[in-house]
Amino acid sequence: MKYYIIAGEASGDLHGSNLMKALYREDPGADIRFWGGDLMQAVGGTLVKHYRELAFMGFAEVVANLRTIFENIRRCKEDISAFRPDVIIFIDYPGFNMRIAKWAKPLGFRTFYYISPQIWAWKENRIRDIRRDVDKLFVILPFEKDFYEQKHHFPVEFVGHPLIDAIHNRKKISYADFISENQLDDAPIVAVLPGSRKQEITKMLSVMLSIANDFPDYQFVIAGAPSQDFSFYEPFLQHANVRFVSNKTYDLLTHAHAALVTSGTATLETALFKVPEVVCYKGGWISYQIAKRIITLKYISLVNLIMDKEVVTELIQDRLNRKNLKKELQKLLTPSHRTALLEQYDLLEKRLGGEGASGKTAKLIVNYLKN
């Protein structure tokens, strides 16, 4: 069968590559064209457009690149029309993907969505578009099934979280090799994950590193984003026990003793690596006030949202300060607190459905297409 997959970000490339491997196992004769990245390209199929050419963040950048965005949408539609796939599989990236789904469904293309847009956090009215334009929705968070089926009476398939597969199947590096290759000390590691965008890194990193001198027996290792140059991080490397690695977040979490993590998917990744963490977030005052009114969730971290209770401490806005950060990190280094937290992490992984999300999704897709 013929599959057309659209992933517009690095995370979509990762999950798309694992889905493609599973599709080839279920359907050895699969013909796949895709928008994605290097990981998907390494699996096989035909790359139409790399996600690096699609990533426009922020209102000003989107406006400045409107012509390119509309050209990408036009080209995608033309390519789908020429390929005539049996199914279009959308992976997250809702701003682009929902536009294609709206166009494709009336033309008779089957539309499957893997990794739901986070309409449970905001833009809940998008449920109308999903109901109209998406044939099958495969969700990766357990509360999403309740959200869609109980609140909106829209049937979905809960397949588990693909991060579990990505983490368990990664190529592992030994502790000795990791510290040697990255010129790190032999001290226990506190991983510092300040996000990937300049604005959030600038706001977060100074506060996160303000406690480094209070823990001289530990090394604080910044996880540098591949989108930022080392020169951007250099001014933050002022403390004697602060180090830096670039584009090696999974290796860093593999060997971290604790972590300070900016809110986002990284909070879940850190928990799945079984690293005790403090979740940090500080935005501009106006942006925070707007977000607080639009987003009505009890928590900001995926760990707490999935468990429906505060498993990891969230230091948000004014609560994110040196005093609170020091106190919470000291807790993470206490054996009894660590043990209790790691037990909750084990329950979290079970609630996410364990391994096999990509395989389950591929099997369901192929079975739906055959019937």
C-alpha cells in the first residue's frame, strides 16, 4: 500500500522513523513518501521536504515567511495528488497538518492522525475540525482517550507513548565514554535542560544555574540545543562546576543523578529516564498572564498531567527563584525522596502503556486499510 506521512518537527521525525520501521514490518511492500528529516530518510521511502525548511516559530517569523508557508502547502497538495496514497498519516504539527487534512478528506483520501494536537490544553474548538477532517486518531497520552471519547464522543485509539520505544531502543554510551568524550568531571551530574528557543533559554538558564555554587560536589551540565551555537551559551559558563554538551540530551539523561528541566516534552523524557527532576518555567509577565487565562490545566508538566497529581515539583513564574530551586534540588538528592519519586516514575511508564506504541499504531493502520 501507499503511505504519505507528514512530520514537520524533530520530534515528529523521531516518531515518524519508528512508525515507518513498524509499517515496513507490517507491510513489506509499503511505498512511503514523507515530509520529515534525517531519521525518517535513514529508514527508507522518499523524502519530499525536510522539516528544517518548515520550522517557523513566533508570530513575526510566521508573518515574514507566509509566502513560503503557503508555497509549502501548495506543493504538499500537488505531491499528494500525484502520488495518490491509500492513506495520509499526520504526525503532530497541527498548524500545517490540519490544513492538509481539511483539503484531503473531501477528495476521498483517508486521513489518519498519529499524536494528537494538544487541543486539551488550548484551542479545544479544534475538535470540530478533527471530527470533520480526520478518519482515525491515534493518541499517546491516556487522558486524551477520556478527553475525546467521554467529553467529545469521538472514538480514538490509545496506542501508548512512542518516547518509551525511542528511549529503550537508543544506542547507549557508557559513563566513562560519555565524560571522556565531553570533557566532563567525574562528579555526579545535575542535568540542566533550559529548552531550545533563545527567548526561553535566556529567561531560564541564569536562574537554573544560580544554585551551582551551593552544590560544589556536583557538576551542572547544560543540554545545548542543536539549533543554538555554543557562543550563545558561553556567557552562562561562569561557575567552576558548570559544563556544556550539545545535542546529546539522551546521553546526558542516561547518566544524570538529578535534573532541572524547562516545562515541555523534556519533563516526560526525564521521568522516563528515571531521573529525579524539578520542573521550571518563567515567561514574560504579559505572556504568562495571557497563557494563564487561556490554558486551564492544573499542571504544566506532562508527568503531573498524566498522573493527575503533583509527582514532580513545578516552580512556575515567581516561585522559580534561587531559594526554592536550592530547596527542591536538595530534596531530589535525599535517598528517601528519590526512592518515592522513582516508584511514581515506574507507575507513570505503566500508565503510558509500556513499549510498542509504534508497532501497535502500524498494525492498526494496516488493518484499517485492509478492511
